[in-house]
Amino acid sequence: MSTVEASAAASPQTGLRVRVQKLGTALSNMVMPNIGAFIAWGLITALFIKAGWLQGIFPALRDPDGWVAKLGGWGAYDGAGIVGPMITYLLPILIGYTGGRMIHGNRGAVVGAIATIGVVTGADVPMFMGAMIMGPLGGWAMKKLDALWDGKIRPGFEMLVDNFSAGILGMILAIFGFFGIGPIVSSFTRAAGNAVDFLVNNDLLPLTSILIEPAKVLFLNNAINHGVLTPLGTTQALETGKSILFLLEANPGPGLGILLAYMAFGRGIARASAPGAAIIQFFGGIHEIYFPYVLMKPKLIIAAILGGMTGVFVNVLFGSGLRAPAAPGSIIAVYAQTASGSFLGVTLSVFGAAAVSFAVAALLLKTDRATDEPDLAAATAEMEAMKGKKSSVASALVGAGRGGTISTIVFACDAGMGSSAMGASVLRRKIQKAGFGDVTVTNSAISNLSDTYDLVVSHRDLTARARQKTPSAAHVSVEDFMGSPRYDEIVEQLKQANADSTPAPAAPATEDAPVGDADVLPVSAIVLNGTGSTAAQAIDEAGALLVAAGAVEPSYVGAMHEREGSVSTYMGNGLAIPHGTNEAKTAIRRTGISFVRYPQPIDWNGKPAEFVVGIAGAGNDHMALLTRIAHVFLDKDRVAQLRAATTAEEIQAVLNAGE
């Protein structure tokens, strides 16, 4: 299989992982802000239900007419306490409210809550899944409805329209939830519950660790935990007073065992940092702290899986479980939610999982033939790239480079041409606007790097190579070159690192060489409606335009595919800039670019590419072109102009416009 074919084959998997991560993040963002309510419900359940702690400690409180029974909703007060209404109404409505707020602020939150009450009352099980559907749906529908008459309402009628539109839409969605979504989600919940019962009855539940433990390291756990386990576990806890499902993902034992193995048999910074990581992971409940240790030695996932299976097996054996989710997955949170009669089983499940994962990880580390010290910093960068944001706890363990002020930043890519030049342009602009005009931002090929920079920015797939060339620098991994959130983090890092220095005034904007020049971008090299449907076809199309314009030899197109096979040229904001490798510069006759717009975005390694700009740079004179293109695609209005253009001349005018 060729490099291009391999890349294309891998793309759907990468795209699927990203989509599942986004789903998990969305589910987590609806649940996590409300975890305090889940904990409150769990504590109330543990204290006041018929089999609760208070009656076990104080027999006199077993009175079915007493205040404990009244709060717990049993005895003479059956169903009239706090426990039932909280799980039936409060928790789902909080989730729906939060989901609506994520989409469309307070108006979306209110409509999301109204929509959720419909699905809650239309079902016979706790509607966490229904709330995760109706809340965002309510926010989205309200957002679309508001957009219909935005700026069209006559003064004085805004409040009337706003209130009645939200009320009417909420009513419609509540009815839809009651008759439509509620029964469907109820059926799904019962089916999923039956599947869990099947796994338990056939002693197969430990096999879930084969999915859950790798998913944690890949940051897919939120979709599993908050999308499936928490709703099912809460339903089960309502019926039986506890659920084993709350411990399938939250058990801190497997991670603890791996970190203990590094403490005993690891090397270098991995061994030195493992004790601190173990404390954070076990007592703080931040499981992501051990993910880089697994990424350094991927075979250690075996230890995590076997440890997880051990913990689940022990809980099944003892019939133990938690009353509510343990969030975060700290041993403290686990014990706080442990059901009465389950403390022995839960304890053995945690420490049994730790013992097995330690034994397996210790064996793997002790018999590892690798002689190089594991690169914990590179693994941490890889983890942060998968997560999509900086991990403060992990970064605190591995440090942040050579320290001191930051005066030199380099954006490194494979060839030092398109990706790094554009990324450096965007980052330079942000840094200058922040008042750090004295900080230099350059770009370079990785092969040309020297260990003289304070900070190195690179694509996540290239960070390990860049770190080999610049081991003493701080490293930041990105995926989205145009609008990566890591750029804002770099600016904040500059504010902290250079706090004692006087910010220099922002450098004045310089005029770039016009990319619309007929020699560089002729009208014949602009296509308004591309015909390709894949990234490979788009590269062929953009490359053929460069060949037809006389900018490159035909062999340059193959080099564009080769470059794409190593690292994606997707920049962000719907833009991809395929270009050749460093070795292919001899096939460039003169500097030129091509421009192809696609009516339907192309799947570019899991990202939507609407605009494809082919680049051929002779020498370094293409850098100014990339800078101007970057500035165009950072401006939403100019991107909208490119999208609306009906002629090639309009495209030229937009790309050639000043700052």
C-alpha cells in the first residue's frame, strides 16, 4: 500500500475517534457541571433510604412514620421523599438545562429544560439519555428560530417575540419529547439494562474492560461513561440501591498499579515523576495523569485491561457497587458513594486491580529491551493533542522546557514550507497583538532545527521528532494551524514567563506580496466548483492547475501526495494547503498557487476542507503569500466573500485585498 493509500485508509478511523471524542466532550459538559447534584442525591440515598446508613447505626430511626422515612420516601411516606423526585425530575432537568445553555445561552437553557420535562414525564425510567437529547435539541431549535427574525423585529416588540417564541417552541418540544423521544429512550434503556444483566448473569461483565481501559487513554471514556454507564447505573441504583456500573470506568486501581510499577522499574523522569502522579491519580481522581505513562509504552495497556477486569470481577463476586457516580475517580469519592455492605468488595476491587496492573506492568517494564529513556514529555504532548487542550496536571510533572523568558519561537514542520509558514504567521500576529513585539516567531524544517529556541510549535505527529532536535526547549503540539486554542495558551505563557520584561509595542503590519498577481495566481488556476470528493482527488485537482499554469513539473503532484501522506496539510477554518516535499523543490519552475472551492466540504483526515490552495514556492518568496492567505482565512468576512464569489476575478480581489 502506498503512503497516500495508507493515509486515506487511516483517515476514517481518525475522524471517527475525533467525532466520538467530541460526542464524549459534549456529554461530559452536560453532566460534569451537575456532578454536585448527583453526589447530593447519592448521599441522601445513602443516609435516608430504608437500607441506609442512619438506620444501620441508629436502630431507633427505623420507624416507618419517622423523619428518616419521610425524607427517604419509604414506610408511610412511600414515594413522597426526596430521593425519587431528585432522580426523576431534578437531575434530568439540570442536564437538559445545561445542554441547552451550551448551544444557545440562557434562552437555549430554558427551552432545553422545558423540552426535557416532556421526555421525563413521558418515560418510566430516569431520563438522563433523554435529557442529553432534548436539552441540546431545545437550545439548537431556539437558536435557529431566533436567527429567523434577528434584526427584523420592530422596536418595542422584542420581549413579546422572545418570550412567546420560547414558550411556544418549548411547548412543542415538550409534547414531542413526551410522545416521541420518551418511549424510544425508555425502550433503549431497558434493552441496555437487559444487556448488562446478561453480561452479569453470564460472568462476562469483566470483558468490558477490554473496551473501557483503552478508551480512557484515547479520551473516549466520556462518551462511554456519561453517555451510557452513568444513566444505566443511576437507573439500576434507583431500583437496587447500588450499581456496579459506576465502578467500571472510575476505579482508580489500574492506573495506580501502572504508576507504582514505574516507581519500581521505570527510568529517568518517568520514574522520578511517578510518585507525584500516583498521589494525584489515586487521591485527586485525575486519571489522565497516568495516560502519558501508557502512551510511552503502549503495551502497558495490557496491564490496565487486566487490572480493570480484576476490579470488575471482584465487584461481581461480592455483589458490590456505588450508590451514585464517583466523580472525579478518587478513592475518596469512591468511598463516599459506596453502598452499605459493599465496602469490602469495593476495597478489594480497587486494590486487587492495582495489584494485578502493577504485576503485569512491572513484568513488561522489567523485561523491556529498550535502552533509551522513555520520553514522558513527548507522551504528554501526544496526550494533550488527543485531548485537544493542555493538561495542567501532566505538564506540572514533566516541566515546561528550559524556563526563564521566551524570546524565540519556531514553528517546525516536515519541509519548512507551507504548514509551518502559515502557522508561524498566525501565531506571530497573535503575539504581536498581545504586545510582545520583541519575541521572534520563525518557521523551519525539522531537519534544520538547532537546540537554540525557547519554544517549538509543531504538528502533534511531528512533536517527537522536533523534541529530538531541540530537547531543552518547551514544546507545544497543535492540529489546527489556523485557529488552534494552543496559540492563546502560548500567549498566556508569554505573559507569565516574560512578566518582568516591558512589553514591546506591536509591530506595524507590513504589506505582503499580492497573491492575486496574475503571474502567481492566474484566473485559469482558480476553480469555483471543484469536482473531487476525497482529499487525494482534491490534491490532484489543485496540482493539475499548478502544472497547467506552468508553475511546476508534473512530478510535483506526486510530491504533494507524498507530503500529505506524512502529515496532514489541513490548516483549519476549512482550508487545506497541499504542497510538495522539500526534495521536490527542483520540480518547481516558478512560484505559483492554485485555488479550488468545493460546494460540499471534503473529508480531509477527519476535518472539513472547503477551500484547497495548492502551493509551489520557489526559494522563500512564497512565505509572503502564505502570510496573506492566513490573514484572509482568519477573517470571517473575507472567508464569506470567498464562499459567495461568483467569478475567479472576485476570488483574486479578496485574496489580494490589504489588511
